[in-house]
Amino acid sequence: MPLRVRLRTASTHKSNLNYP
């Protein structure tokens, strides 16, 4: 996985945590 995709995935997981 490219670093860009990995960073994007991390952001998505963060957003999911923000949304209960």
C-alpha cells in the first residue's frame, strides 16, 4: 500500500472514531 493510501486510511479511521 502506498503511503498516501495509508495516510488516507488513517484519516478515515479517525473520522469513524469521531462518528459514534
